[in-house]
Amino acid sequence: MTDALYRRAPGAVDAVVDGQVVLLAPVDFSYQSLDRVGGRVWELLAEPRTVDDLVGMLRSQFDVDEARCRADLLPFLDRMTSLGILERDAS
């Protein structure tokens, strides 16, 4: 769903530990450690954004083609949503 709007979920907590973003899921209090790209997605989601917005921003910052970017981004967003770290609103 590329026109869905993603945002940080209320109650999701983040911290930077040794230069890496770590998130606390509000649903089950599990910790998720993000790599550099995942950390950048988290930063970008300080404001609600669509998949298309995120893909465009990530492609401008990382050397990745659109298909690969989407293929990596969509499962990440789905996982973070299932953990209660992100919320998705269908447009």
C-alpha cells in the first residue's frame, strides 16, 4: 500500500545507543535495534509520510534503485507496524 500514511505510534520510545537507534515497542516492550537505513526511516517518520515519500527521500540519500528500495522498505514498515512501533492509515 504505497499511498498509506505511516507515522510513529504513540508510546514508541527511541534512544541512540553506541550510534545505533534502538526502539522500544509499546505493545510488548521488546527492543528493536535499527541499522543505518532503518534509523534514517525512523528519523524521517518524525512526520507522517507515504511509502512514495520515503522511497524518494531514501533514494536521494543512499545509492539504491527504486525497486530495491521498495522491496526493502515495505517489509520493514510492515514489521514495525505489527510491533506497534508504527501506525498506518490507508488513504
